[in-house]
Amino acid sequence: MKSDRSRLFFEGKLQPLLFAVIALGVSAKSAVAFAPPTAPRLDAIAATPNSHTSTSQTSQATSGESLLEQGRTLYQGGQYAEAARVWQQATEVFADNPLERALALNYLSLAYQQMGAWEEAKGAIETSLSLLESTPNSEAATYGSIFAIALNTDGHWQLARGEGEKALERWQQAAIAYSEAGDELGAMGARINQAQALQSLGFYARATETLEAVKASLLAAPDSSLKATGLRSLGNALRAIGDLDASREVLQQSLQVARSLESPDAIAATQFSLGNTAVAIAKGNSTATSEIEAALEAYQQASTLATSPIVQIEAQLNQLGLLVETEKWEDARTLVAAIEGRLDRLPRSRRSIYARVNFARNLEELPENRFETAATILATAIEEAQQLEDVRSQSMALGRLGELYERTGQSEIALDLTEKALLKAQAVQASDIAYQWQWQLGRLLNAQGKTQQATAAYEVAISTLQSLRNDLAAIEAGNSDVQYGFRQSVEPVYRQFVELLLDSNGGNPSQENLLKARKAIESLQLAELDNFFREACLDTEPVAVDEIDPEAASIYPIILGDRIDVIVSLPDSTLRHYSQRVAPGELDRTLLQLRQGLGRISANQGQVRELSQQVYDWVLRPIDTELQQQGIKTLVFVLDGRLRNIPMAALYDGERYAIEKYGIALTPGLQLIASKPLESEKLATLAAGLSEARQGFTPLPGVEPELTQIQAQIPSEVLLNESFTREALQAQMEKSDFPIVHIATHGQFSSQADLTFILTWDGVINVKDLDTLLKRRSARSSQPIELLVFSACETADGDDRAALGLAGVAVRAGARSTMATLWQVNDRSSAALMEAFYQEITQPGATKAEALRRAQLSVLQDNRYRIPYFWAPYVLVGNWL
């Protein structure tokens, strides 16, 4: 998919009276790990007078119910400030009716949450719950329903404010209350919310189990609108946590039910969600073209079948966004004309404002750059947002108009609009959009030559991003009111900040700025891993390399547009910096050709060496002499972009490969677990592997002798072929504290978590499932896994960010070090290298990096295996001692 800027991306909201998906404003302290949870239904309770109610009370109840209904209509229309005013009146009308007042206060809290009025929202829901807890349970059904709704709303507030545990507790209580009130739809929604709270707390296995239980209950039920809606909500939740195949499967089941009911709106809603899942699958996937076509078709179906004008346009806008990204200009222009004729007929609401902003962004991207039309549309959006008193929407539209003026070179107007947008976002604590205007401010100030002010703006933007780690973890899940592409809306903030720092002082940055740049790159690495797992996955402090190993240097190659900058941290605690210009496209072209050449035994080796030497010149040549003068033995690389797919061991200086001079380790950042060298006398290995063909994968005949050789050198428990199952691996992990876990099987590292897996006899273990298995051992034992080895795995072909999967496994496994291969290698050379590695690792005082280096050299010196294809793919990630 081609995309150079973020855009609005709508999530299906086609039956608001059944599942009103609340897009909660995100605060600086928010810990929402992905999609906004399933919200309470606004039509769930109607206040009805009983036979003992007086005439005045009946009139009061009728008046109050009318206000509740009016507020519901306004809320569903996206007019939150008006809804809040009406529901405030309802609370006063119901002053003498605790249950009805509690319901009105619950609704009022929802409106305040949408408005970003968090303290008011808290006060309203706390008063609602207090009223319910002090009211005798005389009308069980009504009381139970209102109590469940209030608990659900409080869960929303708690999660939006970063209180995942309290949110989980509230939604557990809500599920029970809904069930007792006979509201199974509400109970299922609360259980889905529980899964999202669990995910935000890092309990992936429990979250998955919860969603599986919801799925089982739904599938067992007879076809109904409840079943179709529940399956659709479940499918959206599965997409949000990154389980894309399961999301599609469940949404297809929802579609089947909707079709059996002959419900156009239900069919449209599910097609909308299927389109969003197809887009999520397409990101970074080699099958992107077919997935984009599937998404376009799904959005077309949704826009054709939906009866709501806003839903029709939202589907068309998602469709238009894909046409623009894939440069299908004629189809895009046709759709633009259709949308233009309908946009002005939409009733005023937050959704209509976002639709205008979305449309304007797409108009800007057309080859003819319809900037004037886009500006007019954005001005209308600002006016509508002011009329609605919707501060968040005002911020969104003002900021996008500022961006448009930035693009047209009118920086003073752009700066004024951006500052206003930022103030609006901060007023409602909408940090998820505030960081974008802080970033925009930095760009504008930098363009004006105000470097110091620009640097300050970027620093604030980075700080805001840090506070949003949990939300950014799911930034591509497609379930918020705005979908950001990580590589378009997050990554550039870090890179531009780093570039600004490295350009300071005429390209000779101070040590302070080098430290800031290094820290920013570390933060970017963590943000990428969070995005990979769709949850914040690592919370540790950076560790100085010289504190661990005085003979090691850390090297940060940073790709910045038309150049490559390198920061080197030496044992004397000083930082070195050098920069080299690279012609546009040359770096990517060189790295791609080198990766392809290294991974093919038939490649032209002369050309491979030339390419390898070019990368050596960019990355190591300027510092090589100093490294050798300082007696550096180990290079620890924090790699960037496509460089992650290149084995640094194969860099060539014209005479020798880097591995002939240095031990080499990788890390996604110096977020290292304190470690010590392996104690050879205490080594033991859990070795598991497949040598036979399974599930369409080819046999690996070298695996059996590989495991046999390991067993001959180190005490080992071996799981081979049919004995290597998920359950057997888990049992052995829970039974013994093996310092080394060696897995020799087919596997793939990908830029997508759901495509990162290892093969077992009876199935596959996804990266998150593997994480769960290893964490169970960590919870039971104080002895971490010292070394986790993946033999015969490979990075996904054609995926320029595939090594993210490898880094993700290394970070999340709980192992101090991980060793893996970047491509699947020859069985015999692999067995020879592994035999040499385990011989070296058992030597007293041997480090993992040195053991791997010596093993690679032993293979390199064998005339049969001299080319890098055989020995270079092995990489060590994490601690190298």
C-alpha cells in the first residue's frame, strides 16, 4: 500500500442503538491498548411509571423520559454538548426518582467523556453509582439493567484514564449484572470489554480465552440480530488485538447470519468491518493487492446496502482513501463526484465533521491538488464543530486546515491555525491528536529557521507520544474515530527530531544533542515493537554498554532521507557521529540487492561483496580504525529500517568480513536485562525440532543430527517430531529450568505479529502464544532463559520490516539472548555451525557473541561453505555475554 500521510479512517457504526461504539478521547495517562470498548446501549432502559405513581409523578416521568430520548437522539447524531445539556435537565427532573436519575447521570457521563470533560464525566458516573448503591432493589429488572449500564460506563471512564485493573473489575461486575437482568447482548459486550482491558494489562492469553468463550456462546445461539451484532463486535475486537485471520473468520460468520436474516443494515455493517480487516491484513503483506481489492469491494457493498446517509458516505470515504493510496485516479475522481453531491446533505454531527476532514485530505492527494476546495470544506467543518461546541472536532479540523496551509507554503497562517488546534486538543486532553499539532508546530518553526523553538516543539511531541504508548500500540487497528498509520504519523516524528538534533551546530552536534538523538532512536525502536504487538511490551531503563562490557561499542546507523548518520558509543563514554550523503533510492536499492544476494546460494558473489563493501563504507569505515585502537571486541548494533534484514557479520572491508574482526550482537535498543556470562558447568538444553514434513512444509533432515549433536555436548531433553507439540513444550518449560531452549523447525519472522510463528508437529505457535508459554516459566522460576535459539526459521520474503518479528520474539520471550537465522540455510552447514557453537559455549569464560563468532568462522573456513549464504544468517539479539 502506498501512503505518505495519515488520514481519517472510519470504523463501522451502523447500528448505534445496539452497539454504540464510543470513541473515547485519549488523555496523556490513557492506557487504552486498542479499540474503544463496546459501549452501553442508549435505548436499553425506558423509565415507566408504575401503578402507584401519582399524576404529578407520571407527568414528571413522562417529561424526564422525553428528555432522555431527546438526549439519546442528539448523542447518536454526534451532538454531544447538546445531549449533555438535555441529560443534565433530565437529572433535575428526576431529582425524586433515584433510578431514573441514575440512568440520566450515566448518559451524562458518556456525553462528557465524548467531550473530553473527564472530571465532569467522573462526577456524573460516581453519583449514578452512589444513587444505585443506596437505592433499595425494589424493581429488580429495571434496577439490574441500570446498574449494569452504569458499571459499563464506569469501565469506559477507568480505561480511558489508564486504570486497566479497575476497568476490568467494573466490566466483570457489569457482565454479571447484565446477565442477571436477562440482557445477554449487554453481557457479551461487557465480556468483550474485559478482553480489551486484559490486553491493555498485558494478559494476552486471558484476553484470547475470554474472546474465545464469547465466540463459542455466540456460535451456539440461534440466528438473530443479537448474534450478528455480537459476532461483528467480536470480529472488530479480534482485529484490534492483531488476530486478523480470526477477525475475518468471525466477521464472515456474522455476515452469514446477517444474510440469513435478510437485514441490509446488518449486512452493510459487517461488510464495512470486513473491509477494515482486509486493510489491516494488507499492511506489510505480500498479498496486499488482493486484500485491497477485497476491501474496496466490501466498502462498495456497505455503501450500497446501508440506509443511513452518514454510513454510506463513511464507507465511500474509506473506499476513496484506498483508491488514492493505490493511485487509481480515475476511479477516485468518479467517487469524489459522488461524495461531493451528498456531503452537504448530512445532518450536523461529529461524524459529518470527520467525514469532511477525511474528504478534504483525499482531495489534497489527487494529482490536480484541489487545495481550494479542500480548504472550503475544512472551513465548513470548523464552523459546524463550533456550532456543536465539539472542541475535539474543532481541533481536528483546525489542525488539518493548518496542515493544508503548510503544504501551500503559507506558514504564518498555518502556524496560527496549528496553535489554535493545539490549544483545543489540550483543553480536552486529546493527546492522541495534540502530538500531531506539536509535530506540525515543530515542522513549521523549523521551516522558518527557528531551530531552538522547533526542537522544543518536537521534544514535547515525543513526550506526548511516550505518554500514549499503550494507545499507539494499536494505532493501526482501525477502530478509533481516526486511524493513523504508524509509519506515516508516528515514525516521522522521531526521525525528523533526530535529524534536527544531528544537523545542529552545522552538522557537528554537541554531546547533549547526540544523547538526545540516541534516546529518540531507542524510543522509536520501542514504539515499533509496541506497534508490532499492539500493546506496550517493554518497560526497562537503558543500560550503558560500557557498564556491561568495557570491550564493546554500540553503533546506531540511522536512515534519514538522503543520508545515513551513525552514532557510536565507545567505552570512554563519548559519542561519535558521522554522516554520509546517499543518492535518493540508492540506500534502499543497495540494501535490497544485498539482502537478496546474501540469501541466494546462486548469487554473483563478486557483486555481493561489492554491495557488502558499500554498506561497510557507510556504517563502519569511518570508525573502524578507532574501534581497533580502543581494543573493541564486540559491536552491538541498534539497526534501523532495511538494515535490520542485513547480517552485520557479512559486511566486507575489501579484505575481511566484519565477523573476522569482531563479535557481533543486535538489540532493538539498550533495554537490556542485567546479565552475566553463562556458567558452563550448569548448562542444560531443552531441544525441540521437526525433521519430517508437516502441514505443507518441507522436511528438514538436518534437524535430527543437529539435536543429537547438542545432546552429545550438553545435558538435554529432546522433543523430536511427534513428541514436539505445543503441550509437550509447555510441560517441559514448566517442569525444568533449562538455561538454553533450542528450537529447530520451520518458522517465520514478519512485520506482523500474526504472521510470526514456529511450526510444531500439531500446528503452529504464534509469537504471542510463544510469549505466553515462556512467561509461564518466568512466573514460576526466578531463573530466566539465558539463550533461546531458533534454527531453520527465516524472515518473511519481501517484507522490508520482517526483522521486527525477530526483535519482537527476542524482546518478549523473557530470554536474555535470542539467536536466530535471517534465512533458511543448508542443513549440513547449519548442523556444522551449531555443533561448533555448542562446543564453544561450553568453554569457560566464553561469551555468546564470541562463541557464535568462532562457530561462524569455523564454517567460513570450510571451503564448501565460504560464501556468506552459509554462515552469515545467524544473528544474536539481546545480551551478548
